[in-house]
Amino acid sequence: MKRPLLVSLSVFAAFLIDMKLSFFGFRTDLTSFVVYWFGFSHSYLGGMLFGAAVGGIEDSLLSVVIGSALFGKAVAGFFASFLSKGFFRWTPVLGFFGAMGLTFLAGLMELVSIIVFEKAPDVLSLGSLKLLVFQALLNGVLGFIIKPEIDEL
Amino acid sequence: MQGRRFLPLILLVIFTSALMTYQARKGSIDPLGPVNGFMYTISGGISGAFSSVSGFLGNFGYYAARAKDLEKENAALRNKLAQTAEIQKENERLRQLLDIKQHLPDYVASANVIARGAKRWANTFTIDAGSNEGIRKDMTVISPQGLAGKVIRVEPGYSLVLLINDVRFAASARLEQSRQEVIFSGTGGRDCELRYVTSDVKVNKGEVLVTSGLDGLFPEGIRVGYVKQVSDEDGFFRKVDVVPFADTTSLEEVAVISR
């Protein structure tokens, strides 16, 4: 009972912070971190569906075309589950690169979707890449600090 | 067996591609539309609650050091002062908007900013005026300082505005001194940039940019920003950074105008 409440609160808080905070003019992307954090401790299907749900809400609230964030975050959630399987064991360094890589991946997928389906080729610019890198680094730092709870699988 | 793991991913690609293709052809769908307005209301309420809580916590230590009666009196006076200052500021902003209303024949509506977009690629905000107030898609949004963005989605009670610093924002503009026609675009950060500026175009640092109206979207002559930096030629084009006049992070009231 605690876990769903924690996840819901995390998603809500991430949306709220993303709406309110910006550093050096760049917005944060904590919702991607929450997707990574959830996906890490769940199956690939669970991670993907969670990412799709978070991305879907984001699209519906703040976008014209629904699908780009849904796709990007679902992909991130899918691959997050692989970081806790096989020979991977969580360490702060894995957390850093995992959160950073998946945030970047989610952003890249979203970017590609926008270019292809929202007919906005101008999106691909140095500014957008800077934004991606900034958000990925910020989430990487969080990934270094926060250990996902994998014992509650 | 390993391949089956990727089956959901493949289905996801097919589903989202179909979904976005449909919307690209037929227009956007909005399954959560009815609850979005409710969500914005909640967001606004929570922001207010956060402000109240942070304000309370911030002042707590200060007032705790003083006697209770003095504290009450002090707090009351401070509140009054803050309210007065806030009313004065609001008055000033509304006066500026009123000025816009009187001077712009294409004025449609003025609106308050009620939420900011959290989407990665969208520097957006939501305003509390929509189709009920006569707002339509692609209308221009301005602040007293200058161009703020354009309307990209309209609902009966609210509208979504794409800000000028969004990476998808582009407008035809003119350099005020040299009268050179340029394309102005957002970068996703605080500053914006000019696109496709070749080396033969003379661009001076500090030069003011206004909309040219040639893109068929924005009315002519709206102040946009000023040139912050002109870098050397990089390939075919020069890099020109622009600081928009409208500070998109602190906008509270805006006006919507039609072309």
C-alpha cells in the first residue's frame, strides 16, 4: 500500500517541480528520473507501461500531439528494467550512467517523434541538445544518490 | 525467447506511430481533455499552497524572536504593505495591458498565466482565456515588454501558449536599424537566436528586433528582443544570440491579439 502511494506522490512532485523549476533557463526533467527509478525495480513490461502512463499524462496536459513523451518515457521505462537484471548490480556509478543515459534516450526518442510527426525539423538544434545534456546530467546526479528499491519486486 | 522481450517495445512503436500519424493527418485528440482544466486548477491551488507554506516557514524564525503582540502587529502591517505593493504592481501591469488594448486594434483578450508547461521540448504556459473569449489557434500573445508567444491549443476556458524561447518557435523578424529580414527562433534556453544569417548580413550587437509580419502569423512591428552576441561564421551561417524583451519566466498577465 505504501509503494503505490510513494510512486504516485513521486510522479506528482516531479510534475510540479518540472513546472516550477528551471536552472540557467533550462527546465528539469524529473519525470524521466521517476520512470527510470520505477523501471529499475520492475519488469520490462511494468516499466514500459509506467513510462507510457507518465508520458501520456504529460502529452495530454501540455502538448498538441499525443504520443511523443508517451513513446520516449515508455522506451526509457522498458530499458530501465534491464539495469537490475543479469550481471548488473546497482552501484552509484551505474545509477549515474543509468539515469543519465535513460533520460537522454527518452529525450532523444521524444525529439525524433516531434521531428517526424509534429513536422518540426527546427527542433534539432544546439539549444535542444544542450537541454538534453543538462537534464541527463541532472538526473545522473540523482541516480548517483538515490538507490532504487529492488527488494520489493 | 529473448526476442519475445522486445515484442512489447515493437508494439509500442507501432501504436505510437499510428497514434501520431493519425493526429498529424486528422488533428490532435485529447482523451484527458475534460480533466485537464481540473488539473490546471489543482496545479494553481497547489502552487498557492506552496507559496503560503514557504512564506510561513520563511518568516517563522524572524517573528519568533519578537514579542507576540509586536509580532502580530508587525505581521499585520507587513501583510498590508505586501498586499499594497502587490496591488500596485498588478495595477501597473494591468495599466500596461490596458495601454496595449487601447493602442492595438487587433486586441482580442487579456489573460492571466495559470500554469507553466513541464514538457521537455515545450516552453509553454496556460492562460485562463480560451475560445469563449474569442481566442483562436495561432493568435499572437504579447506582454507589455514585447512578443511572448503564440496560441497553439484552444479550449473553451483556457489556452496553451508556445513561448518565444521554445525550440519550435520561429517568426519572421526585422533588424530595426539595418532593416534586414531575419528568422527568429527559440533555443529551449533563456536566450533565442537568429537562424540562417549569412556573413553578408550586417548585424550589430544591441540592435533591436521587431516582427516583420511577412510570415503571415504575427502582426508587424512588435518588439521581440535585442542582439546579445554575434559569433564568427560557422560554416555558411553566423551565430546570433538574441535576448527576448519578454521574460518568459516571470510573465503573469498577457494580451492576445489577432493578425
